[in-house]
Amino acid sequence: MTIIAAASFDPAQPAPAALATPQPTPDRLAIPTPPANPTQAEEGNIVYYYNCMPCHGDVGQGLTDEFRQVWEEDHRNCWGRGCHGGKEKDEGFPLPRFIPGVRNLNAFSAPQDLYEYLRLTHPPQRPGVLTDEEYWSVTAHLLVLAGRLSPDGRVGPPAAAPATAAQLDPASAAPAIDAHFGPATLLAGSGSLVLLLLLAMLLRTRRAA
């Protein structure tokens, strides 16, 4: 028995690897949980989830065939009867067959341009329904996805120009004073008027003669 046991044990052979613990598959449709002090882009991720993600993808890839397979089976055909096919009695608004991703934003040179576009066109079923803060936060989120903004960066409206004194208190804005207007100008004007009256009287006298 001892010989058999020794023969069955070979220190040169590696020990069997421990079985890896299976990792749960992440739920790509789960509601994102922001941290206690979210950045603007993290707040925008929540706005994106509820208003953009179903059409533009969980990571901004667009409405791809792969992404549609993540949904439950009866939600995978977006253009089927009763959904978004543009048919009579469909419950959803019509969807185009191709919905692009949102990670290439080269068409927008500045955050303000992207914000204005989103505010005027999205969500497509109710453009302009979000608050300005929500539009700016989702703008930040999209710029982070596109690699054009750091995760902790912020975007917002351009700084307003300082108000002038007249805008702050219109009554305090006195009219401009002409430096050439004064007593001399007034006397010169009076003299011209007297001269005109004398000429008029002279003409009347000549006509009468």
C-alpha cells in the first residue's frame, strides 16, 4: 500500500487549479446608481438612462442588433406591430430603422451647440420637455462618452456680460451732454433768429412800396 501511495503522488505534477467562482452577468438595463456626490456627467447618466438609452444604447452605441438582444424577447423588434413601426394603432412613436450611436460628436464644435441640438430635438416624442439643468447634464454625459470631457468636468451656458449702469438703474443713466452746447451757442441761435425777422420785415416794406 505504501508503494502504491508513493507512486500515485508525484510532486512534479502541478496541483489542480481551484475552480473559479462564476461571476454574475451584469444587468446592462439596470438603473444606474449615482454616488453620494455625483458629477454633472453622472447626473446626466441618469437622464440618459430614462430618455436616451432605449434608442441610443447602454453605452452610446446606437440601436444595434446586439443591443436589442439585451432586451426581453417581446421588446427586441422595435418595428413590430404595436411598437414603433409607424403603423396604425402602434403604441410608440415611429422609429427610423437606423439610430446612430452618440460617441462621435464631431458635428458639434462646442458644448453649447450640442445642448441646443438636444433641447430642440430630444426626446423626439417631446422635444424640450427636460429642464435646462437636465439638458446640460446629459450634454456632459455624452461628451464624456465621446472622450471630449473629463469625467469630473462641467459644461454650462456662456457667462453673461456684466450689466451696465443703465441696465442696473435706467433712471441713473443721465443723457449725454454736448460739450459744444452752452450760453454762446444759445446766443448765436438767438442772433440768427433776430436777423431772419429783420429780413422778413424789410421784404414786406419793399412789397408795400
